[in-house]
Amino acid sequence: MRRVLTATLFLGALAPLARADKFELLTGVDARLYPGVARTLVPTPGPGIPGPVYDGDRLAGTPDVGPTVVFQGTGTPFYDPNEHGSFSFLFRRGSVPIGPPGVYPLLGIEFLGGPLLDLDGDLSNNTRSLIPVVGQPPVEIPNTWSYIELVPDFAGQAIALANIDATGCNEGGPGIGPDVATILVTLAGLLPDLDGFGAVVEWSTRGSERPLPWFSTYHHTFSHAAVSALVLTLVLAACARQRLRVALLALAAFHVHLLGDLVGARGPDGHQWPVRYLWPWSQAGWTWSGQWALNAWPNLLLTGLAVLWVLYRGWSQGRTPLELVSRRADAALVAALRRRFGPLPDHLA
């Protein structure tokens, strides 16, 4: 897994007055190995499944070196994990939901050091890019090295981080992404239309001796009901680490979907498709007299505004909903937006 880490910490009024000292990140020890031997870690609070982590020693070059770091991610990394033999590390602790048994501990170590990278793979343009280009591997920038800049405060007995520009490589992860909560909340907003799949069955049996009117019978019923909202919220929250936050956002996403159905989902024949929120206890349906058609101009306007907002967020924040299905496609879209509309202004960078 290849990464370029860039971070700048501004120190208020003191930052322009203080002088930052630059330190190169050394490499060359324990290449391709963990910095320490394994120890067993149990996630707390539980329930959790114990797992090994290799952070028994935070110092490179000591006798208790760990095993070879095996890359666990997808694809082929630009560097092998700890290929340079790093002295400097970043430790990322967390846990991963694994179903009813609980969670599994995950410790990611970012091995820092080595030449700086140009992520668009083009040194001829004399511009360093921090945005990867799909299909174009990054290249090392000659005569560069990873570094940090520190501002010492001797009076306050403190050291502040002013800047870091470092190449990092790690062991990846077993198919685990950082945006589990985003995916779960997105599912909560989409799953109410599960009852719409009856349209396929109804259409395929419409000319048979025993037609199955599943869409006409069940659309806006069981998966649009309060009981489904509750079950869905509990299931998705159980799969998350930030359970309360995911539960609240999932519940909100579910009901925003219902609101959209109430105000702007009238069929082409004028049928309103009542939302049977109290199913199965009641077949009473909710409707709104001012409901507009699914293809009416308010929906087209809202869709256009949403697309513009997504593109703006992609340009300004470097991520779009495409990341839910393909990070490479997401990176390509962000790169295209920034080529078309220019780099970020200083207040957004």
C-alpha cells in the first residue's frame, strides 16, 4: 500500500515567529520486518476475539524484531511493507466488526521514510502531484527524502509538529476499508426500496396462468415500515464501531427516504403508492395531497443540485460517493475535477 502523508499544524500567532527545524526520517534497519514481537490483544470493551499485534517494541534496531510483514491488502503495493527499513512509525489502533462474536483488534503500522513520491507519475511537468492517476504508477522524486519539521518551545518544555512530508508503506488490511460507517448509512437509505424488487417478479409472470402481483401488493409496505427501520438500524449498528452514531444516521437516512417517497414519488398513472408505515399491524397508508410525480421538475432540480454538491465536495475534499464501490474510480474523478477546475485555493487546501 503506498501513501504520501502530508500534514501541517499551524500554531496560531506563534507559528510565523517560531523557526521549524527540519529532520530527515532515517531508514535502513529491520527492512520488511515488524519492529517488535507479537503480543495478544483483546478488544475492550468486548465482546471481542483476541488477536496478535506486533507493537511490543516501538524502537527499530532492537533485538526483539518481529516477523516479516506480509501485505494483506488488494492489488500490488508500490513498496513492500517496511521495504526501506524504517526508524519512524505511525501506529493506528482500531477494531473490526466480525459479526455476533464481537470485534477483532486491528493495529496498522505506517512505516515512514524513503524518497518523496510524485503520485501522477509525471516528473516532466515539474509539478509534484499528491493526487494519484488511475493506471499511472507514482515515481520517486530524485534527491528527496521524507522529513518532519519540529518547532521546539524550550520555555514551555514542548515540541510542536509544524510539517510532515513522508512516504509511508504498511501491511494493508484483510479487505477492510476505513469507511464502514459510510457504507452502512448509505445502505440504510437504499434498503427501503427492497420491496420494489417485486416488480421483476410481477413483470415476468404477468402473462402466466398464475401472475404474481408482488409489486402492486407489497411496494411501500414491509421495507417502508417502522419495524423494518428498527431492525435495519439495529443490524447496521451491530456491524459498526461507532454504534450510536451509525444507528442515529441510519435511522435518519431511512426516514429521509420515506419523506422523499411521500413528497415526490407519484407514479405516471397518478397513483400515490401510500407508505404503510405501521405494517404489519395496520394496512393504512400515508399520502400527501401535494405529492408530485417521480419525473417532475422538483426531483430533477434536487438531483441536479445533489450532483453539483457531490462534484464540489470531490474537488474540495478529495472524495466522492464513488469510493463506496471503487477507490480507483473515486481518485480518477477527483483528479479530473482538479485538472478541470484548478487546484484548491489556500483556504481549502
